[in-house]
Amino acid sequence: MLVMSEIVTNAVTAARGQQIRLRCAIYHQAPLLECWDPSPARPVQRDAPETAESGRGLTIITAYAKDSGTRPAATGEGKVIWALMPT
């Protein structure tokens, strides 16, 4: 649930009030979480200071997911952030 929350938070931030799309599926018997947003800009992983209230999303996603990444949307509009979770 934490990973999905971070993926959605990144998408909402990038979408700036526009629609996002969420997809949960099973891929090779593992949960696959995906979220599309209209922004083509890929998120950047950064080191957040201990006092920061944001900036740890990608670090959390990579820590808990079996694999994760970002890809251009199949429609050519925006991107998809995804995470394959351990079984």
C-alpha cells in the first residue's frame, strides 16, 4: 500500500490537476502497480534531508519493490511509473 501511495503521489504532483490513471494487475504471479500521468517529465530520485517532508518517494518505491521504473505511455502522451512487487 505504501508503494502505491508513493506512485500515486508522484503522479498527482506531475499531473498538476489533470487526470491520472491507476492500474493494478498480476504479472508472472506478482502484483504490478502502474500509474499514468500526462507529464512526460520523469521523476528524479534525490537524497532528501532528514527534515524534509517530501522527496523520498522513489527511494521508498525502490526499497520495497522487486523492480520498478518509468516508461513513456503507449499513447505517446505522458508516462507510466510502475512497480513490480514481491510475491
